Amino acid sequence: MTTTADPDWTEIAARNNADWCVTVWRAHGLPVRLIPSLIFCPARTPSFYPNAVTVSRDADPGMLAGFIADLRATADDPAFSVKDSFAALDLAGAGLSVLFEADWIRRQTIGQAQLSPSLDWRRIETAEGLSSWQAAWNETPAGAAPIFPEGLLAEPRTVVAAGFDPGGVIRAGGIAHDAAGVVGLTNLFGDWREAAMGVASLLPGRELVGYESGEDLKISKSLGFSHCGALRIWAA
């Protein structure tokens, strides 16, 4: 009797997140390139978004490290960074060091009845709403262009979500991106529990992935998320 192998949730989560990075790059009009096991942008990328993301654990680490070193030399980006999705690379030779480490997380389908966010959660659909969302997120470096352009609101696989208090003020938020057969949670802010459940409430019945570290990772596990692999962010 044959059995079906368990899904590689690390790779599924990595591919979802890589697709989200590509979506952000393209929203900024940046080029996107692909070689086996690596998606990359040969240009300066928005703050907090890498220049390259690994998408398969099957690549030769030495080959990728050499390619990334060459990419860094030509990318003209002083904040060059790489999302090492499987914590498998040594990029010290490319002049990079580990910025932080995190865990990929996964949560099986959550039904509407299991979701109990306390705020009024809505999808952001206007440029004005997106501006308010980014002000509440409050992570854009001073003087920098908005990280999330208005064009993202037209992306059918992306939901920019906000939790409003009774006075109409955004108290929490996040982004959900549908790719690789799952919904990736990213850029959560406010109370992590509220944000995760609030964003998920707009897409009930879907498998969730993401990555977290520290206290937010502990909170995610208390909500039924499980660890499914490690990643590293390398930066110049």
C-alpha cells in the first residue's frame, strides 16, 4: 500500500512568503528574477524586504552563496539582505551577517466560530485607509517612501486588514497573502493574538502560515500554531 508523504510545511510557508516579497517588489515596479531555488530582485528593495529569498531546500548551499555574493556586488543596495528560508546558508563570505533568526509557524484551518477578535476587523480598500493603516503600523523609516503602495489594494490575493476600536481608530492590523495553497500572515501589529485572529477572521477556513520569534512566537503557539522550521535573515 502506498502512502502520501506529509507536506513540507517549511517549504510551503517559504514559498508563500517569497510570493509575498515578489508582490511587494512588483508593486514598487522592481524587477523580479528566478534561478532554481532562489527568487531575487537585482535592485534596491523597500525597507524590511530582502533582495533574495530561498524557496527550496534542495539547492546546493555553496552555489547559492556564490550567486548571492555576486548579486550583492551588483545590486547597488547598501541594505542588501537575504531571507535564508531553511537556515541552510553561510553568507559570511558575501559580507553578510545574521540579523535575526525566527521560526516558521503553521495553523490548521480555523473556523469562524473559533475566531473571537475584540475589534471591528475590516479590509482596507482605499488609499486614505491604507495611509491610516501605515501610520498605525508605524514602521516606515522617517523620510522613506511608503513601503506598501496603493497598487497592493488591487492585488486579489492580498488582504490589508485593520482592527478598529469603537471610535474608529486602528488599534491592530496585518496583511494576509494567499499563495502556495495557504494564507500567509505578515506585518502584524498591535496585540499579536488580536491581530492574528482578526486578520484570519476575514479569511476563515484557510490554513495559515507565517514566521515569528521571541514573545510573539510563544503567543502563536498558545493559539495552536506549530513550529515547522527555522529561517535566518542575513544582512549587510
